[in-house]
Amino acid sequence: MLNANREQLRHSAQTKKDAASALMNTKQAHPAPAVYLAHVALECALKRRILIKN
């Protein structure tokens, strides 16, 4: 995401977190996709926090 604003990062973090939660609730044998989505959600949330602080 180039030049993402705080709202875009908030939305992206939320949708990735929701997708990761949905995958984890399916009790799949391989949680890697959910872990990846959770990682991306955290990255978006941290970038948003940096934008807010600066």
C-alpha cells in the first residue's frame, strides 16, 4: 500500500484479523494461512499507530 492513510490501514488490519479468526475457527490442520493473515494485520495496525504518533 503506497500512501495509505490511517483509515485504510485500520480497515486492512481489521479485515485481515477477521479472516485469520475465521480460518482459525475452522480448525484446519495447517494454521499457516491464519498466522500469515494475523501477521499482516499486526503490520497494518503498527503502521497505523506510527502514522497517528507522527
